[in-house]
Amino acid sequence: MTNNKQIIFLHGWGLDKNSFDDLAGQLPNYNKIIIDLPGFGPTELPKRPWGTLDYANYVKNTFIKEKSVLLGYSFGGKTAIKIAANYPELVSKIILISSAGLRKKISLKRLIRRFFKKSSQDYKNAGALKPILSRIAREDLTQDLKKIKCPVLLLWGESDNQTPLWMAKKMTKLIKNSQLIVLPSIDHYSILSLGSHQIVYQIKKFLRS
């Protein structure tokens, strides 16, 4: 039987919709919308340096035609947070997987490096996306997290050193209706692959509740 819950998948920075192949393949009975955000995959680069709200508005205006579940990984989670904070009537539930959204008071250079698997080398390779990355890296969504009213599931790798576990714990405190599941021995980059079976189990449980 097909589940009528619409789930919109939002990928991480430097990735595209194919990063969800394993995870989405284990959710065959849901209405899935898996997209490439502008500037990633085959999509065109935005004509100006977008911030997270620009990405949120793009998703809202292009893909959200009914109340939906948002599933965001890393930067995609940051986008989901912005959508829920600004358009709560369009979001029924949120699943945040190793989500970005909080920042420490550190240098912009170090902050930018945290977005990437290979640190500064990937930043050098970011090309035309550098202005967008620089803008997004400065954003802290503490106030947006406080506005979220719908149920939120946070899934995090215990060994995540890109969006560390302290971020998940702080988000859980900021979001009133939230729960955190920590996956042992999983890091930021393996959570969608090595952690996919555990994630799928938790997602199905969350969506049934």
C-alpha cells in the first residue's frame, strides 16, 4: 500500500539528489520528491549569491504543493529549518540528518572548511559557488529553530566532526517538539550509507507516530 505522506529530500552541500539513492530506495511506499538544489547536479547556478532563505523559497515555490515532510541532510537540513520557520503551514514533520544550522564563533575560513569533506582543497574547487558558500557559512539559525512547532526527528552520527553532536543536542533544546537519535560509530559522511538501515527504521517509526 502506498503511503500518502509526501517527503521532500534536500541534499547536502557539494552533493546532489543521487546522494539519497540508498536511503530513498529503502522507502518505496512513500511519495518522494528528491531534488537537485540550484548550483548542484545539472541545475543552473543562481544569478546572485543566495542565502539559505533563498534556497528555502526556491523549494517552497517550486516543489511544495501540499503539506509535506521535509528530510534534510547537512545543508539540506539547514534549508528545511528555514522553510519550517518561515512557512509552518506547509510542513507536517521534519527529519534532520546531521544538519547544519548552528555555528561557533570561529573564523570564516575554518567555518567554510567544515562544509567540505576534503577541507580547503574542496573550497578551492567550489568555483562559482564560493560567494554562496561564504554567505551561507555565516548564517546561524538559532532563532529559526525556536520557531519550529511541528514534530522533528534528529538523526546524528556519534562520530560526526563536521556538524558535531553538540549541535544536535542544542537543536533538540531549541526545538520544542523534537527527539534525537544518535547512531554509534557513524560519522558525517557515512550516515547516509552505513547508517541507512538504522535511519530508515527511525524514519518509518517517526512517520507512523
